[in-house]
Amino acid sequence: MIEDKKARAAEVIKRLKKAYPDAHCALNHTTPFELLIATILSAQCTDERVNIVTADLFRKYRGPAAFLEVSQEELERDIHSTGFFRNKAKNIQAACRRLIDEYGGEIPQTMDELLTLGGVARKTANVVLGNAFGIASGVVVDTHVSRLSQRLGLTENETAEKIERDLAELVPKKYWVMFPHWLIYHGRQICNARKPKCGECVLADICPSRHDI
């Protein structure tokens, strides 16, 4: 067992990078704006469902202005199956309005600016900055990243903000964008929430939770 957290994080990176060489953002998008909308929709919803919805959504709405040309009720119907559709529709239209009014319809490339958009917290901003622009502003913390970081003993914290802070100290900045993708892939394929496949895990010998699960 590797006791030092930074050394363990380095070994996790080395092994998962080899195990998942094709890891990438699972949300389908062709522009930074599409990634922003998809990430807002992904709250409390699977990426698979979001991709089904956005396949039609992005054909209907080609940019921020298009989302403001319909009523909130119509947008709610279009995104209904992603859950929390009223709040998401409201946030999307608020974000689009601010993008047009303040940023000329373009996605800003700083954390502070992104956080002024409707429905955007640190996770969404990190997803957009990292995957659309290659800017390592922080570490995306979703349910998979949270669960695996705790199981691997990289954090004892429960909140996304504190977990992100812990991971940012352990993971070299050059891996901030990819590290969540590796954990997400591993979380979906091996280290799932209810019954992790410890016998198939490439991290089993360095995982402090192996015998506790």
C-alpha cells in the first residue's frame, strides 16, 4: 500500500492513463456553446440521456439567440426527459441572454466570467474550460470522481468544492483536465457505486478501500 497521498495519486494516474487511453468528455458537442448547454443539462441526469436530447436540441437551436426565440415552456418540453426541466430551461435562457448582452454571444474563457452565467457553478465551468478550451482551471468533481477519490483515500471530504481542492494539491496541473475522465471511465466500468469489481481493478493493490467494500 502506498501511504503517501501524492505518490498514490501519481500511481493512480499512471495506471488509469494506460487503462483508458481513449478517455474523453462523454457529452457530445461540436462547439464550446454546445458543451455549456449539455453540461447544464447533465445535472442529475446521465450523459447518455443528455446526448439523446441534444441530438435534436442542437439541430433546433443553433446558438444563444435561438434559445431566446422560444418560450420557456417550449424549451422545457424539448429538455423534459433530462429532469429538473423548468429550472434548467430558466438557467439556459438566462445564460444565453447574458452571453449575448455581455460577451457578444461567445463563451468567456475565465472561471469568474463563466460563473456569472445562469446554471453555471464550478463543475460546469471546469468542464467547459478544460474540454472546450484546454484550460486547466480546476478539477471536475462529479459523482464518480467524488466516490473514487474517497475510496482511493485521496480525500476525506464530502463536498465537491473541498474534494476539488484536495485533488488539485495531489494531481499535477497538466492532468487536471484528464484525471476526471480517467476516474469516470473507471467508475463506470469497474468501481461502480453498488458492487465494485475489485477483482478486476488495476488499482486494487493500492486502494485502501478494497477490503472495506
